[in-house]
Amino acid sequence: MEPTKLTRRTLLASAALPAALNADTARPAVLGGEPVRKQPWASWPVWDESDKAGIVEVLDSGHWGRTTGKRVGQWEEKYAALTGAKHCLATANGTSALICAMNALDIGPGDEVILPPYTFVATLNVILLQHALPVFVDSDIETFQIDARKIEARITPNTRAIVPVHLGGAAADLDTILDIGKRRKLPIVEDACQAHLGEWRGRKVGSLGDCGTFSFQASKNLNSGEGGALITSNETLFDRAYAFHGNGRARRGGTMTLAGYALNGANLRLTEFQGSLLTTQMRRLESQSKRRDDNAAYLASLLEKIPGIRPQKLYPGCTRNAWHLFMMRYDPQGFGRLSRAAFLKAMSAEGIPASSGYSPLNKESFLDKVLSSRHYKRVFGEAALKRWREQNLCPQNDKLCSEAVWFTQNMLIGPRSDMDQIVSAIQKIRASAADISKTA
């Protein structure tokens, strides 16, 4: 395919953008021009005196942990109600929530767990911590999500669970995934760590599978520095997860003692300070989410008119995107073959920070080291691990990882004019792509 020949006339005609945006074709900042944006982006986290007062109240109470305090339990009730689940378990972080899910489902050595290759490493690590075998299913490049149409072909008699990830805040194809889980009698663990308030057909993600997990790490849309949660409407699963997160102590044990445990476990509890922060932070979650949604829709409507830029598509069932990330694909052919690395550098010079996103998780070097360990060889055998290496290729995900560009959620909570600046920067870079390439 021949690269698009870029001139001022073809740029303006093909983009068909508002006149105010079309006017900005000045010299790119990476070539010595003035940057589109000089002011900082919206800071994160957002907090006020109510957050501070809550922390001080916990401090003064002397009840800093959930074993004697009430804040965590009260927040759990609120979050369960918000998500539509019967139960919510607060945990130390999102990874801990996934670990609780793995143990509540009794996933262990010899089991296989299906996951996408385009996700944060925690989704993979919790499977490896159980000495189970991760089975990757290729990405749907248009949506950035697991390609649910390819899941069933990866199921074996050893498959124990499916872990779809609602990446960036948008839902994976839950109609297909839940149907597979029901027919094949496989539990669905929704990794919704980036998807607070995201919805599938009007229901909150995390509440549709057997359980869902969330993260409240510092970058997340709902933030307590570190923290996580597991939600479920399955009483037995919740009891097991609750016991596991508290070193095996049962949820309904009467007086707490140092003897009499329900099962093995770990200490993955949330503190009362974090429970307080989540309570106050949750009060502004809806308004922040609405702002992100409005800005993201506007930004996508402009970017989809620019050749070489392809905003993430959503499945029809995704009735609300949480927009933890605004994700798009960059095609160098639309920018005179300007490399993605050069494009990102030019964007940064314009005052618009952008990321290249994840690398292929199924190709991480540490994964081969883990699967070559004596533990995995003993459990799965070298022949099975050799087949794993041959079968866990994900070509669409490789392509996605080479094209992805991200904007973070805090860039979506400012005024609409911020979105205009993002588009203006891309226009400037595209109009001068040939000149930028010479210096890259």
C-alpha cells in the first residue's frame, strides 16, 4: 500500500474537521515550533477536605484495620449495591482480588486458565502463582479485547476458568463468553480492574460472570492508592474468597480466635484508611465518569476522520465504557510512513503525552523461564509445555501491540478544549510528517 501523500489541501479535505481545528498547521514543536499545549493536564487524584477529614477520623478512632473498624465493611456494602452484586470483598489490591478468585475456584497445578495476551501482567501472574497453565486467546484488534470467537477452540479437558479482561474500561464480548461458560460449565472471572462503572447491556461489568475483580491503584478511576475488590452473587464463592483473604478465617465465625480455620489463605485485607478514601472518592465517581464519556465520544468523533488514526471500537453490548484509557491504533501509512515511535515523540513535544501501551504478554521472556522451571516440568511434562509454546501464538495481538496508542483517563476529565488540542497536535504532526521523518 502506498503511503498517503500529505499536503495542506489533502489534509484539510480528508479530515473534514471543524474550521477552528483545521487552521492549526503550524510548525510542529519537535521541529522547533510552538507546542499546542503548555499547561499541565488535569492532576490525579482529585481530592478535597472530605477525603482528609475521613482519614483523620480513622486515625483518631484507633481502629485502623478491618478486624476492629467499620469503614471497610460499610464501603463493601455501598460498592456491592453500586455494581448490582450481592457481595463485595475489599482486598489489598486488584491482584489480591484476582488471587482470591483463583483460590475460591480451587485453581491449581494441572489446571489451565484462558486469558487475553493484551492485559496488565497481574492477570497472568495470578495464574502462575497457582502453578496453573495460562492459555492465551488472540486479541480482536478492532476492540483491543480478547477475541471471544476464538475461545472455544482453546478449551481442553484441563480448562478450569476463563478470565476476560475489560481492557481500558470497555467490556469484552460477554454475550459470547458467558454462553461458552454456561455450555462448557466453566466459571467466568471478569477482570474489571480498569472498568469501574463500565456496563454490558445496562448491567455493571464484574457482576455478570461468577465473580468480578477491581483495582483501586493510584492510576485507577476509583483510587485509594492501593486497593481492590471482588464482587459476586455466589454465596459459596464469596465465603471461600473471604476466608482466603483473611488467612483462612471463616466469614461467620462468631468470636475471632487464633484457632479453627476454614481453609488455607493469606492476609490480603484492606485497611480502614483505604476504606475511608474509597467512600469519599466514590462520591465523585459518577460525575467524573460522565465527563470522561462526553470527552471520549467527542474526541473519537474527530479522530475517526483522520486517515491513519483508528479509535477503539466497542461491541454493541457495551452500553457504557469506563474510559480508564482512550485507545486508538496508529497506521504509519496515513502519516507518510512516520514511525509510531516518532509520532509519540512528536506528540510529547506538543505537550500531549501518549503511550504505546502493552507489549505481547504471551512473549514475555520471564514466562518462558517460569514454564521451564522444575515445578512446571513436574506438573505438566516437557511435551505438554512444548505444545504450549507452539500453540500460544497471537498474531493479531502482535499487530495490535505495534499499532496501539493510549491516552490516560486524567486527560479526559478536563474541558472539551483539551480534546481539540489533542486533535490539533495530530493534525500538525500529520501535515509535517515527511519533515519529522527526516529528523527521527
